[in-house]
Amino acid sequence: MPYDVLDVRPMTKPIGALVSGVALNEPLSNKVLDELHTALQEHQVLFFRNQPMDHDSHERLGRYFGELAGHSGVGGIEGHPNVVKIHADADSKFIAGEGKPPMGSILYLHTVPPVGGDTLFASMYAAYDALSPAMKAFIDPLTAVHDSNHIYRALFPDVDKKYPTNTHPLVRTHPVSKRKCLFFSKSKIIRINGLTETEGEALRDFLARHCENPNFQVRFRWEPHSIAFWDNRCTQHFAMNDYQGFRREMVRTSVKGSEPQRAA
């Protein structure tokens, strides 16, 4: 697809593009915004290099795409409640990786380890399309219960808080592209409705392994002042934990989404 302002270079056929020709820390024109919307729909995750960003410009960038969404498990930084700080160092035991889930997230990484720390993004369009017709027919009507309490209580044992539990379709229809895609989080699924516990665990594990197929993925190597902007509705991501002993720091904003709709 031609672009008049942006330089959009696909990184793989299923997912991911490197974008240049724009300064994201400055106000954006309607033409640039239109092309960013188009590129995000076409490539699902957009990567940018050499984009120094303060918290105000980070929030402004997110607001171009909708109302900002806070994080249910992690509070924002002082003065910027919708900017979440993510920090990992030699003492970290967990890394960040994986109602109304966010439409998209904008991650700005300013401190990069000398080795490792890449992030993998997978296309849930490609993962769904690769399933057999029989498997698609089986999972299309299913819903799954997602619960994050066990995750955040492990991360924040001193915080007395109840985190959301929601039921979402296992396959959703993207509200913009109208394409079907897988929609689940292996770490948060506690039940697939209509299946026994054993059946649900087997299906969850199969789909998780299926989504790990490198043919559905793009891998991004971070540099200081890089940005990744991904569509949460049709992607999964995984941050590599291969930089133990080094610092990796970033901040993230997210844009509010809508209730996932079951595949039509």
C-alpha cells in the first residue's frame, strides 16, 4: 500500500513494519495519523527508531488513537497515571511480556541491555488462518474465563487488591479489519467454558504452542529511544528474558478498547 508521508517497510509478510519519516514527539498532522492508522491495520505492530520521548508526548501520541487506559495491576508514574514504568535488572524475578482489553499499546524503551532483551510479536490472524477448518469450527463459538489475580498477587504480594476476571471469546472478529483472530492469554485462562478442566487445559496448551510458530512472528531488537506500537486485538507478544544482570527500562501507555466480539 503506498504512503505519501511515512516510509513503511514490512519486516515479515504476516506481521510487523519499520516506520520512519515522522517525529512522534511532535504534534501529528491528520495525514500522518491516517497513514499510521492504515499501517497499524495492515501490519499489526509498528516499530520506530530514534524517537526521544517525554511523558507528555508519549501520552499525546496515545490520545491520537483514543482514550488512554490505565493498567489494572500496575499504577502509573506520578503526574502521569496512564504511563506505566517497566523495569528489569539483575534482581528482577519477573519480566513484562505478555471488562475491555486495550485497543493498542505504545512501548518506549530508553535503557537497553548490551545483549538480549528482544521482543517477539505474533500475528493472531496468521495463527487462526493456519488452523484446520475442523478446528476453526470447534473453537469459533467457545469463550474463556481470564483471571489475572494469581499473576499480580505474585508480582505485588503486599498489595491488597482484587483484579478483574472476564469472559472473552476464544476467537474474535477484529472491529476494523473484520478478520477473525485468536484472542486469549495462556497465563490468564482459568477455564474454557463448555469443556472439562482436562479438555480446556489441553486446548489452551495446544493453541499456545501453535502461536509460538516462528512463521507467525516478527522479532524486534531494541535500540535506545525505540518505540513499538501494537494492536492488542490481533497480536501476542513475548519479551525475551536473556539479559540477566543488565538493566532494561521502558514506559508504556495503552489505548482503551471495546468489548471483544465473538467471531461471526
